[in-house]
Amino acid sequence: MTPELRRAHVTHARDLFNAGEYWLAHEALETVWRSIISDGDQVAARVWQGLIQAAAALLHRERGNRHGVVVVGGSALEKLAGPQHTDVEIETVRFREQLARALTSDGAPPRLELRVAHGDLRTDEGPH
């Protein structure tokens, strides 16, 4: 996958996720994950799998499936643990904290934020 195509898929996944379209976001994130697996980057692939599982856990939360929230959400939190990975365009440290809160309460779901140069964030509202 070219960098431009990957960026388009990541941006589309972010937009879907932040709109609460968790199933569609799951599918869009999976497209990126598959390309990373084929490139052999196992560390980044694990983080992307955590993002996919986060979308699935939030879908379980919407549907009232507490078991799905606990099992899939726990797996997502495990895969997203640790420092930010430089090869992952999505900010994961703050996302993981927000996800943990959302999965244990009725709090607001986390939002995906794209990383840009020097650790700045780019959300659907623009750079921060």
C-alpha cells in the first residue's frame, strides 16, 4: 500500500470512528492492519489490532453486550499498552486512557487523533 493510500484509509477510519460508526471503522482499520502484516511489522500490527478491537468493544458497548466489552476491550487495552509507536499514525497513549474510562463507565467514547510531525495531533477539527 502506498503512503498516500494508507493515509487515505487511516483518515477514513478516523472519520468513521469519530462519527460512532464503529463497525465501518473496524473494517477500515482492518485494511491498514492487513497491509502492515504483509510488510512484516509485527509490533505495529499488534497496535493496529488493538485499535480494531477498540472499535469492536465500543460496538459491543452500544449494543449492551457487557461480556464483549470486557473481553474484546481488555484485549484492546493490552495491545495498546506502552509508549507511542512511531510507525503508527494514530495517537495511542491518550486514546488508550480514554478507552479504558469509556469501557468501565458510561463516559464519552475516545476519539481517534492522527499524529503529525513533532508529536502534534491532527483531529477532524484540524491541528492541535
